[in-house]
Amino acid sequence: MGSGSLIALMIAAVAFSGIAILISKILLKTTHNIHKGEPYECGIPTIGPSWIQFSIGYYLFALIFLIFDVELIFIFPWAVVVKQLGWVAFVEILIFLFILFMGFLYAHKKKALKWM
């Protein structure tokens, strides 16, 4: 699979997504009303301005959770084959967990895990 295949794949991806967007623009009837611009608040009308700036801490906390959650997904396949791979797999997971723990310590040091 050379670079020509990669270029063809990228062109096909752009073409398919572009065609899907174009078809939806042509076939769907759009309506504009005041309620479409409001954020979803469980049916409760908003009080005050809807577009307010949130603290960056919420986003950092969510990103760090996502990172550690995805990293833990890699532990499951390791647990399935650890007996077959032996000590090499055990040393590799220790290195993996050490790097993961160092990331946790870095986030803790930068106070990214502090909730307000």
C-alpha cells in the first residue's frame, strides 16, 4: 500500500463526506427560530445570557478523565494475554503504569485535578 492508495483514500473520504453534506443541504428543509440558538437546559427556560464563559478547569478535568479512561482500555487486552507473554508483558505493563502515574503526578502538580 503506497502513497497513491493513501491519497485515493483521502480523496474518497473528502468526497463521501462532502456528498453527504450536500445531499442533506438539498433535501432537508431548514427552519430558523429563536429556540434553535438556545442551549439545552432540560426544558427549563434560561435566566440571563446563555453564552457565558466557563472555567477552563472543567475542560481540563474532562480531558484528563478521558486520557486516563482511554489508557485503562489498554490494560484489558494485556490482562487477557499476560500468562502467554510471561515476564516481558509484566515489565511492559509496569513501564506503562509508571508513565501513566507520572502523568497523574504532573496533572496533580499543575492543580488540574483541583475542582474549583
